[in-house]
Amino acid sequence: MKSRLSIRSLLIVAVAFIALGSLWGQSTTSYHLIHTYAFGTAPDGHEYFDYIFVDPGSRRAYVSHGTEVLVVNADTGVLEGKISGLKRSHGIAVVPDLGRGFITDGEQGKIIVFDLKSLKTLDAVGAADDADCVIYDQASRRIFSFNGDSHNSTVLDPATGKVVGTIELGGSPEYAVADGRGMIYNNLEDKGEVLAIDARKLKIESRWPIAPAGGPTAIAMDREHRRLFIASREPAMLTVMNADSGKILKEFSISDGADAAVYDAESGRVFVSTRAGWIHVFHEDSPERYSEMGRVRTEFGAKTMGFDSKLNHLLVDTATFAKPAPDAKHARPAAIPGTFRLLIYAQ
């Protein structure tokens, strides 16, 4: 009887500490900040930042930073180089066997092709206005740029640099993920839908609503078990979906401003980063069961995220933000030039 009471008491205390950690705004997982790397002001003086792409094979992190992309050593944080001369950098994808990388420039409406070794620009291929997310699909060996305001996707042959097609999406696309078998899944933020796109036929196969969630942005995938993890903003939720049927399996509440999601197959963990300054951590207990592990306190504005699968590091970036004027209605705080930084979290 005494041992049972002790165990019960310990459980009560543990739950209380978790609740207090949430109340006080403290992290409730073992992930913690290990490095902060500062990189100075963006070339045009405007601190804009978007996608972070980690290539574990080359030990490089590609970081969108205004009119440039920073190339950072993933082990040391040393800046190895920059891809400059852009107007507004967004997504990054690489094709190592071709020695080429691809960057979406939303303001120019182009896909910038660069050499992975020299980091020199090789070409600027016309895509469409607000070219945003870009991914490489290994099954079809094609690059896909998802163009937000244009409501379409530009499809590129990475070997030739030629556009091979355009897919009309019927809404504003956000993040996308490839399953490795020739299917791409993309969020339509304004429609509250997930699209299943045949990467070879360049055809939309399915449209799945994610209600009650809305405004989907980030997406990640467990390829083995065919599960999608969709982070939304209206309301703020993580939705787990069957990638073959579109059936919703589980929903979790998250903080405001989700903008990136990662699935780690080795640990079975799902990570979602938000503008509110949190990384939410979930666990795939089985393909049918999911649990919330806790959350990691980051910094306000750290909504984009990359994952270093070799070191189990989470990379987010942010800046220091000025307070909006008292009479500025619905205005977002502006990032202060020269305060941009990359934050590394580990267990």
C-alpha cells in the first residue's frame, strides 16, 4: 500500500511540474539551446527570413536571409558562403548527384539555379509570382516550385534547367512534401485543403479538407507508415492524416503562427515550430496512436525550422523585433536590422 501511494504521489507531483512549466512558459522537453550564431544585416537592410534546409550529407545548412541565402557549416556554425543577388529568397532544394541547388525568389518569380561547390549562380528560370516552397522529388527526378499568389506549381527538369510543366492548384500553396514514390502532398492555405499530386503525370489526384483546422502551412511525412503531419494557423492545430485516404486520425492544439514541421523517422518524433516562440514535440506511438511529449521554448519569431538528422539538432532562426506603434492596427512587429540569428537546439 505504501509503495502504491508513493507512486501515486510522484505522479501527481510530476503532472504538477509539467503544468507549472507550461504556465511559466518553460520548456517541458529535454531539448535546449546549445548555440546561437549571428550573421549581420541582410544586404538590403531588411531582415526577412524564411526556409531553413539542412543537407546532412554535405553538413550544410542553407538559410534564407532576405536577398541572399547563407550557407552554414552544420557542425561548426561557420559561414561557408552566400548565394547573393536575389530579391526575396524563400525555399532551397539540392540535387547532390547533379551538383546543383535551387532557390525560389518570390519577388522575381524565378527559380535560381546554383552550383553546390562554388555557390555561383548558374541560371534564373522563370517560375511565377510569389515562388515560395521548392522541393526535389527523387521518384520523378523533378524540381517543384509552389507559387503562392499565382496558385500554381512550376515543374523543372534539374538536369537541363528547363520548365517541363505547370500545375494549376486552385488555391494558394504553402509547404509540400514528397513520399519518395512519386506522390507530392501540398497544403492550400486559403482553401484548408491538402493536395495529393502525381509527380510524373503532373496531375492532382485528391483534395482532402482538414477541417476543423484551417490555414495549413507546414507539412511533414512518415513515409514508411504513410502519415502526414499538417500544421495549421486557423485555428492553430497539428493534424495527423492518412496519406492514402485523407482520413484524419488525430488533432492537437499548438501555439500561434506555425510555419515548419519535421518528422524524424529514427525517433518517431514530430516537431512543429511557431512564431509564438515554441517547438511542439509529438511522438508516433504507433501508426494509429500519437502523444504530445511537450514543447521547447525558443524565441518570438522563430517560426521556420530545419532538422539535422545526423546530430538530432533543431535549427530555427529569428531576430529582435521592434514594438509596433500604438496606433498601428494589426501590424506585425518589424525585425531590427543586424539582429538576425540562427539558434541550435539539442537534447
